Amino acid sequence: MIRHLLSGGDVDADTATLILDTATEMATVAGREVKKLPALRGRTVVNLFYEDSTRTRISFEAAAKRLSADVINFSAKGSSVAKGESLKDTALTLQAMGADAVVVRHPASGAPHRLANWVDGSVVNAGDGTHEHPTQALLDAYTMRSRLGRLAGLHVAVVGDVLHSRVARSNVLLLSTLGAKVTLVGPPTLIPVDIAQALAPGIGVSYDLDAVLPNVDVVMMLRVQRERMNDSYFPSAREYARRYGLDVPRMRRLPEHAIVMHPGPMNRGMEIAPEVADSPRSTIVEQVANGVSVRMAVLYLLLGGNNL
Amino acid sequence: MAYPPAAPASPPRQPSVKVILAAADVSRVVDRIAHQILEKTQGAADTVLLGIPTRGVPLAKRLADRISTFEDVAVGVGVLDITLYRDDLRRHATRAVGPTQLPAGGIDGKRIVLVDDVLFSGRTVRAALDALSDVGRPACVQLAVLVDRGHRQLPIRADYVGKNIPTALAENVKVTLVETDGSDEVRLYGGQL
């Protein structure tokens, strides 16, 4: 088993399948009266969040608590980081406090990789800049597998702002490891073709959403990151929604069994129409529930044994 | 300071294998336990058999099978995975978690018979009791094992024992079943010839 989870490419097909299988068992805990397992009793998990996040932080916190680990939440606001402490000094502080795992979100791409060299415990990347978000990719894969029964041979369209999306990067890596075919769809300004092909040879690229939709099993909509949109990647929000937003007529072009995913938070009416987001094809709420199970599996597999 | 070197092992001991129960014995023992369960549970009313992986699971199924043949009652059968409740999780590489399957009626208020192949230290049963209390509240819990080899480390005893085998700690009891290993047999490894 791996020691850190920093990238969707860190896991090979066997490890990824083990994580998904473990998550299936963890999911049964959610339906029980006592939603707790003693597996990580006495272990300490630190949530180190330098960026705002609700669902990921709460999801990791719930996962660690369901496994009986002690959870320490650290957000940059109102902490010594606001006084100018460096990431390394913060890491050494956590180390001194005996953190067994550090779950880190950071605006700088690569920060978790640096952190992994400074602490003895496991590091889990919960999103770094525009780089990676591996547990999101795992929960997306888990959701696809539970809805469609398999991953190998699936055709997944990842639609939208691929350039800035850590979710897209991790998904491309993980899904190609697991044998799914990925096609990136979006305006040319937001699709880094070279990077995509370096990540996964054989990846598809298209600038025409309507042409891709009839041939996919999964369509994954990415959030338009308005905070990163100062550089005019597309002429206007309305034009983006017209060309790349998933509305009801577009949803009808999908095959009967296809599902619609979104990592959240959504801009309703921008990349996804409200009717689509609330339709039975949408797995958006399921993805959140699956996130806890998958993160439980990751924490258990990283911390459960003596493999530190 | 280092330990003094171990004395050279004088004549190399022959590893011995002794068959304790052959296939026919195993099936007779299972039949007897099934009868005992029927006797002690007033005809297996409200009784659920939960197998502890790996070999407790097929054993529980066989017992349920025999019970329904003898008395024409259907007993619930399930699987109780105890991986996450073990007390030695941190002494080994991470173990894979298996499924826990409870029968449709659940286990609340039922009489539970835990089924395992070998009773040794009692730690597996301790973990099973913890796991059980997290999935429901049975009326009572009993324990059925194919083999009791002694050397308990916890205050636990079985209600139904297929065969008591007095063993030395260094010896090894190995149960094989058709469902998991291709043949029914109980063997004792490393005993004196």
C-alpha cells in the first residue's frame, strides 16, 4: 500500500480497485445505527486547510471520525499562518504534535508534495492549486462504478474549464489507469491539449459538446471558476452557457443509461441547468455521500496497518 | 547487548502432520453441532447463524443446511467481518476489509450463533462480539467452533465444540473445507511423532 495519496497517478489499478472495494464496505456503515468503526482509535488526523472548503473538509472530518480517529481542524484564517508562519514551520509543528496523517488543501500546486518530505505521517492531497484532487477522482470513480457497474471501457466526457481544474487532472489519471476512455470538452482556451496528452496518451479532445454527448456513458461537468476568469478565456458567461452548459435538450442527447456528474459547488444556469442537476440522472448528491465512504477507505488503508 | 547465539539445532526435527478429522468425520461433527443447536435453542426459533470469515462462513451455511434438513426450519445465515475490530490491526500490513451480510430480518432480539473454524486465543471472538454490538442488539450470543485447540488468552468459551484438540503452542491446526480449499480435513502440524 502507498504511504501518501498525492496524485490520481499514485495508485495503480489494483490499489485503486482495493480502495473502491473497501469504500463499498465502508458505505454500509452509513446505514447502521452505530455509524462508527474502531479501526483508527488513537490515531490523529489533521485537516490542514489553506483554502476555503466546506464539502471536502467536512467529508474528511466525518470519515476520520467514523473510523474513531482524533481530528484536529486547522484553517489558515485566524491561525499562525495569518501571522506569517511558513508551510514548513506549520508542518514541523504538526509533526511535533504527533499527527499520523495530514489532509492538506493549499492554493499552491505541489504544496502537498513538499509537505510529504517534511512530516513522518501520511499526507493526503485534498486539492492543491490547479493541480490535483485525488480523493475526488476516487469518489467519482466509485460513483460511476456503483451506478454503471464497471469502469473499464466506459466513455467519460469531462466538460468545461479543464485548464484550472484539479478534479479533471486527477480524474484523467485515475480513469485511464482503470481502463476508461476520457474525452475533454470545452473551449480551446480552457483545454491544455499538450498536458492532457502527456497525462494520458490516447485521451480525446473535442470543442463540440453536442457531437460528443450521444457517445458517452458519463458526462462530468466542471465548475466555471469565476475567481479565475479575469483573463477572458471566453467572451461572456452567456455564450459559455449556450455552447458548453448542460441543459435539458442536451441531456436528451445522452444515451439512456448515461449519468451526469458534477464535483460541486455548482453554478446553476451556468455550466449546468437546474432541471439537469435535479434530474434522476444526476449523481451530484450521491457523490457527496460517496465521498465520505471513499475517504474512510483511503484513511483506513493509509493508517490502518503498520505500513508507515 | 546482543543475545547469546542460539544453540545449534541438534538433529533437525521432522515436521509432522497428523490428520485429526477426515472428510467423513467433519460432516459427522457438523451434523452433531446442528443437532446440539436445535436442542439448546428449542428448535432454532429466532436463531441466526453468523459465520466469521474465512472458514466460518461456509460452516455456518452447512449448519443452517443441516438444521433445515433435520427439523424443516429455516434459520437465518449471515457473514460477520471483524477486520476493523481486530486488536492486532497495527501489527500487520493493512488488511483488506470484507463484507458483512446480515439476514433480512436483522439481528435485533435474535439468538445469534457465531460460527468459526478454530477457537484459539479467543481474540477473534472478542472482535466479533464488538462488531456484533455495532450492528444490532441480539437477545443472546452463542459460539460454535469446529475445533477448540485451547490456549485461551481471554475469558471466552464455546457453546458448541466439534472436537477438542489438546495442542502445544508451537503446533498449528489447519482446517480445510471443500468450499474454500477443495477438501474437508482438520490437520495438526508440527506435533510430536
